[in-house]
Amino acid sequence: MVLALTLAGIAAALLTRWSRRPGWGQRHVLATAAAGLVVAAALAYTVPTYAPASPAAALVGDVAISVIVLLLVGGAWWRITAARDRRRAAAPAGRPASPPA
């Protein structure tokens, strides 16, 4: 438990430090949040179900969670990319668009 808390503290400190650097954008925020979601979805395959269920039902639930996570992360990535493309299209000619997200 102490090791897990220490690692979580180190990760939080590093993320806080990195997020204050210039160039930190929405893609970085998404990558940070998506990492936790993907790890949680992967761990769903290793944790027993809360209620008694057949192995097939448990697998269907785990796959459903994985699909939902992938759809959420993919949708967020699509929105970030679409917003960046709109900003670039709206930028006046000869002037660079806002910093990369």
C-alpha cells in the first residue's frame, strides 16, 4: 500500500510539473486521462466479478467496458483534432494559428 501511494504521489508531482511547461495542450491532457481509463479497462479482465456470473458473461462485460473506453478516448481525440483543424482554418493567411494543442 505504501509503495502504491508513493508511486501515485510521484506521478502526481511529475504531471503537475510537466503540465506547467509551455506547449502543454489538450492532447497531453487527453493522454493523461486516457492512460488511467485504458489501465482500468485492462485490469477489468483480471479482477473477479462482483456478482456471481458465468465466465462468458464476465468476458462480455469486460469487452463492453473496453469498447466503451475506446469509444470515449476516440471521440475525445476526434473532438480535439476537429477543434485544432477549425482553428487552423480560421487563422488569417500568413499568420500562424494558435499553438499546437
